[in-house]
Amino acid sequence: MLIPIKPEKFAINSRNQKWNSELKCLLNIAQTEFPVLLLGPSGTGKDVLAQEIHKHSNRHCSPFISVNCSALTETLIESELFGHVRGAFTGAMSDRKGAFESARGGTLFLDEIGDLSYNLQAKLLRALENSEIRPVGSDRVIKTNVRIIAATHQNLIQKIQEAQFRSDLFFRLNVVSLQTPALSERIEDFEDLLYTFAKQMRVRFSFEAIQKLKAYSWPGNIRELKNLVFRACALFPHEQIDIEKVDRLLAGSANIAYAEENQNRAKLSVIKEVERQIIIKKLETNKGNQKRTAQDLGMPKSTLNDRIRQYKIDIRNFKNNSSGSAFA
């Protein structure tokens, strides 16, 4: 049986001195058992870093399992993490192992951990503290053996202050943390990254085209650059990409970014309206008692007061008439 040889040094490096010095520390970090928390903007390669950490760890011969915490509903993400037994919920036709069991002896990468629901955060914390899980619908407890790497583009300190992320889980995950820089903050690596993707897709760029691309802000970071090269391959196969073609490629990139921004705004607007209605209903139930309402909602009273001001809810309506309008 062939045993894979662990590489001696990281395959990832940077021409940016500050970022490269942090990358060098990861080789030592990888060989510990400590959890790692990867922070930074979307598209900066946190998933690639997680895989490199696993490759250089003492667990490199065991599985690397990745779970996107934002991609599934609460019930499905719980099943994805902990597994389930047959009949646990609609559609559970047979027993299924979760990520904790699938990654046994290896590394479990929890991507977008900031999107995990508050309820599941408590269950995840118990799993990490006790090194055991309970599959959905089961009375059986299973011992675990995984190394955790978590990642998010969100500000977890702010989410803690807003009572949306558990501080105890944050401190459990934040043993070792690394802030991945935006592409614009490590522009020294731009040409190396571009050549890597261009070679992969067999795309050629003129010198002028490269300079124009280098001057672009890259809000989508490395992921956006990779997608642009792939788009160049699709639109202009076997052609050199000159400065005019770059204009078209960047226009497509800008349209995608604009659409994503509008989608995110719409999603945020819906979430805020749902939160507003929940607060109104609780205030109606408690006849304007903010302390009791904050307790029911599981948030600090100061946070509730901020939300009431933000959503322009007139608290007097609930005190004078519990069924009255909540609009200011």
C-alpha cells in the first residue's frame, strides 16, 4: 500500500512580504491539532488554504471533508454535519453518515461558519467540547476525531455584539486565526495568479491587456480573476486577449458584480423585514415590555433598542393598545 508523502513546504507563497511571512507560519500551524479560523473577503482562497493546511498536517492521509454552512437549510445542514437515521425527517430513507464521521481521523472544513444558525452553533459547540455527536433522530452518541478549520467573510465580532454568533463558539474556533488579504492588497501576486489560470485554460494576454487588468480593483478577488480568465477562454478561444477584449471581459465582470450586489441587497432587505415583523409580534405579545421581548428573542436589551430605532417602531402603540399599529 502506497502512503502519500507529505510535502516539505507550502505550495502557496506570495511576493507580498507581509502575506508571505504569515503563510510561512502555516507550516508549523498545520502540524498542530489546534482549530484554525480563516477570515477575510470572499474569493481570497480560504478553501485552498484549508486544503494546504490539511496536506501538511499529521492527518494528511485521512479525509478532508468540506461543508458549506450557508448552502443548506437548518435541518439539512444539521444532517450534513452530524448525520441522520432513517425516518428522522421527510426524505430520510436510510441512515447517513455526517461530515464529522466522514472526516474521521482527518480534517473538517466548515466554510461560511458565520451563516450557521444560532441553534446549530450551540450543537456544534457541544460537539467540539465533548468530541461527540448525536445523529439527527438518534439516541446514539458517537465519538469524533477531526481537526476543525473554519472560514468566513463576515465580521464575527460584530455578529457577537448583535447576538447572532455565540462568543463561546468563537473562542473555541479562534485558537489560531489568519486574515486572508484582498487581491488588491497583494497586487504583487497578480501576474503569477493570472499566468496560472491562463496556462490552465490556454489563454494568452497581451502586455497592455495585463497592465489594464492589473489596474482593475477586483472586488471579487482571486475568484473573480479566475472567472474572467475562464470567460476569456469561452469568448475568445485560440486568440490573444488584447486591450479591447479586456474591456468586454471587464464589462461582463462588472455586470455580474452588479447583479450579485443587487441580489445581496434584496436578500438583506427581506431578512430585515422578517426580523422587524418578529419584533413587532413579540412586542404585541408582551404589551411593549422591552425587557421581556429581548429575553424572548434571545438578544440583549440594547440590541433590541437599536432595532426598534432602526425599524422605526413606535413603542407607544404597544403600551397604549396592544393590537394597535406598530408604524411610526
